[in-house]
Amino acid sequence: MEMSLKRRETMHRLCGKGLEIFNEKGYYNTSLDDILTELDLSKGAFYHHFKSKEDYFISIVQNLIVQKVYALLVEPLNTFENPLPIIVESLENALEPGKRNEMAYGFMLNDFLTEFNKRNEEISNYLKDIINVWEVNLVSVLKRGKVDGHIARHVDCEGVATYIIASFMGMRTLMIDNSNRQLKYQYIQQLKQYFKSLEPERVLA
Amino acid sequence: MEMSLKRRETMHRLCGKGLEIFNEKGYYNTSLDDILTELDLSKGAFYHHFKSKEDYFISIVQNLIVQKVYALLVEPLNTFENPLPIIVESLENALEPGKRNEMAYGFMLNDFLTEFNKRNEEISNYLKDIINVWEVNLVSVLKRGKVDGHIARHVDCEGVATYIIASFMGMRTLMIDNSNRQLKYQYIQQLKQYFKSLEPERVLA
DNA sequence: AACCAGACCGACCCGTTGGTCGGTTAAAGG
DNA sequence: CCTTTAACCGACCAACGGGTCGGTCTGGTT
């Protein structure tokens, strides 16, 4: 069942360029030809490898987006330090456009989710799954923070996770143009402010 | 220069139904015929009143969305009480689907902004203007709260306004399906938690 | 050399959709 | 009545985009 090297390489090129352009212009606003022209490939080549545009995008989600979100937003949570600064750091990092490329991976989720909402339930679900994984991990790391005494006992971890995700997603809508330093700075500052309110009351020594 | 009554009424019907369906299915995913069929009108009638689909949507933004956002999110800020609970209340209210109709006006902004971002700069700008008005009003009401001693002096009002807007917008992406009570509750709770951290230190009597 | 399979080409198909245009209806004014 | 004009109709157009399909090219096998 293994794919030939040539096939694998072409599909990989298609997915990479596809993510780049879909992310830039949106899925429905990008025609297959937009992508194929850039790669000097033909319609025939495309449909030789993918069943449909939808199938193609799902490949992109599962091969590229999942990994990227996981690496940026889930993996970093796997430490045993105080979770709050770890979360701040991961979000800050996710909002940073990649060093080598121009994609701000942290944004893609919000953009695509909004685009597919009400238009393609299947793709929506794949994207929602990614958010869910993130959320579950946030909750569990927050709960651990509670046990370790970094977070006050009264805190509703699910609520906090939801609020973190919402504010992060919402930043996208505001940072429409180029990634705006000012907005990012404000966001991180307020996030820290909010996190402060989750810490346990200081017990005087 | 005044419009005939008939003309005004037809345009009004078109805008109302247009907002309803655009909000439901998205602008690019709604064809003019989708709307015209529902109103028993023809292409001819439409183009007799509007120059283009784009022009039509701009009318909707300026006649309906602006007013609605203003009424839900800006007007309520005009009191002289403690701004923080007022803001919470306005957001809570904006997330509530309208009593008589099904539209959750608070959401429209985020949906449309994301949809037009990268696709239609002119419309994007009209929508961004609305956000700006909201932001400016939030900032000024927060500053007044500082003067009145409801908000701690160290607080960065612009940052807080940005954070409020971001989290509000982000809720949309999460509340994809029907308005989810649970999510809304979590959001409001955490917002209150965050706001607590903006209050001045209690001075012991 | 003959053959085969898989990668790829690009002309074509066809549904959708924004927009056009010549015509009809009906109300208002003379 | 007759004329004018605004409102409205609906057949039609052209562009676009996803998807199809018969065919070509190339590298490996026998």
C-alpha cells in the first residue's frame, strides 16, 4: 500500500502550497488553478492525487494543521512548572509569525473555523476536533496547577480554558492587517493581568 | 431627492431579509436569488434599487448593523455608574439571541469581519469602523471608571478594551452551533473574574 | 524492443451566480 | 383618455470554478 516517492512528493508540494494560499486568501476564494499555476501542475495532476477539493483540504488539515497546532499550543504545556506562565508563553509564541515563513499558524484555526462554519460541516468538525484537543489539554494542565498550588482552588478550569481560547481566537479578528505588534502586546499584558486573578491568595509568612 | 414610499419599503424589505440570510449562511454563500425568491422579487427589481451586491451589503451594514451594534454595545455604556458591571451586562445581552427574531446581533460583526477580511477591503473597512467606535467608547468609559475610583489607576484602558473585544469576538468561533448556554455562562463568569483584577485594592477602613 | 503503469496534461463540461436589458404593469398627472 | 415614469419582470449573458476524460510521456520491467 505504499505510495511511490514521486506521488508522495507531489502531494506534499500540493498540500504545502495549498495551506499557504488558503491561509492567505481563504479556501472558497482560492481556485484550484490558483494553486496549480504556482506549482506548474495541471488539473489532471491534481485529480490524479486527490478526490476533490474538499478531500484535498482535509488532507491539509490532518497532515499539516494538526501537527502545527499541536506543536505550538499543546506540546509546550507538557511541563511540570507553573502552568500560567507556560500558557502565556505558548500563546505569545503562537501569535508570532513563523521565523522562516510568513504564516501565523496560531491564526489559521480561527480563520478556517469561521469560514467553514455553516458551509461545510465535515471540515468544521475536523477543525473543532483540534480545538477540543487543545481545550482538554489546557484544562488538564490547569487542574494540575491547582493541585500544585499555583492556581486558586475556586477556579473553574473549564471556564478558564474556554476564556483563553476565546480571547486568543478573537485576536485574529482584530489583528486583521499585518500582525500588529501593539495589539499583541496589549493582549499578552491583559492575559497576564487576568491570570493574576487566578492565583491563590498570598498567604503571609 | 426624496424616495417614493414604495421604493423605500422594498429596499427596506430587501435589507432586512438580506441581513437575515447573509447572517445565516454568509455573504458569499448566499446568492441574490436566494433572497429574491423569499421576497417574491426579481433580479430586475433588485438592480432597480441597488447598484450591485456589494452596494447592497454596504447599505445593510450602514442601515442595520451599525444601529444594532450601537444600540446593543455602545448606548448601554452611557451611564455614570461603575462601568465594569455595565460592560458585563451589555456583553451578556449582546450574546443573547434577539427576543423576537433569531439573530444574535453580537455575533454578526465577527462573522462578517472574518468573511470579508482578505476578500473585500471596502466592506472590511466599514466593519472595522464599527469596531473602532465601540472600542473608543469602551476606552472612554473605562477611563471615567478610573477617575471615579471604580478601576485601579495602573490599568491600561486601551489594553482592556482590546482584550474585551477580542474575547467577545472569539466566543463566536466557539459558539458555532446554536448559542450554547454553557459556553456563554463560562464566558461571563471569567469576564467577571478578569474584571475583579481591574478593581482598585480595597483600602481597609 | 515491447510493454505497462502511474504521473501528468489540458480541452472540455456544466452548474452557479452576478449582472444586463428590453419589455410590461400600474399609478399619477394633465 | 393619454402620457410619463418608476417599479418590476424574467430571459439571457459571461465569467468562473470544480470536476471529467481521453490522451501523452517517462521510467522501469521483461
